[in-house]
Amino acid sequence: MRKDGMIKFIHKNLPDVGNHWNYCLLNEIPHIEIIPKSRDYAMISYDLFPCISNSNHKLKTDVSENVINIYRTYADFYSLPKERFMLAGGPIALGFTVRRAHAEPIALQLFDYLANFIKKNKI
């Protein structure tokens, strides 16, 4: 979705998902997708490869630990059922389940968080 003139995430079921990956590569921004899982839940996945691939940069620290800690607080606060709890990924890519109603606001905040993290931690 657009905010501040930039497309910050995309819904997986839209036809321009591939174009969004290229858009992220060209702009060196995080790639974030919202993937519907059920009527009540969606998965948000992000990949930082577009931010670090073009210039052979690395990150000083692992952002996934920060996101995991934030997510665990969210999951506890909203009492996500354990069978819906999903967290998978690695140092530059991660996916997690959220309530579907929260998916877009979380994706927007996640984009801003990751973009700031990249600026501060790229070497």
C-alpha cells in the first residue's frame, strides 16, 4: 500500500507481487507481503534481501531478534491461539501470523521499523 508516495507492502493475492519485488530491489527497501491464512488470520512476511543485495552491504546486527521480541509481545497481548502462532525465518527474512484486522497497520509500522533499522545498521 502507498504511504508517503512509497509502496510499503503488497497483498500476496494481487497480480503485481512480482513487480513489487522488483520495485523493492530498485528502491533498496524491505519487501513485505500480507498473505491471507483464514477469515481471522493473516501472515506477514518480510525480506531484507532487496535492501542489502545490490551494494553487497551486510547488517551490523540481526534485526530478526528485535522483530521476534516485538511479535511475542503482540501474540501474548492479543492471546493468539498457540495453533495459530507461527514464526519462521532467519536473519534477513521472517514470517509471522497476526489477526487479519491488524495486518495492514502492522505491515506499515514494520516497514518503517525495518527501513530505519537498515539505515542505522548497514555496513
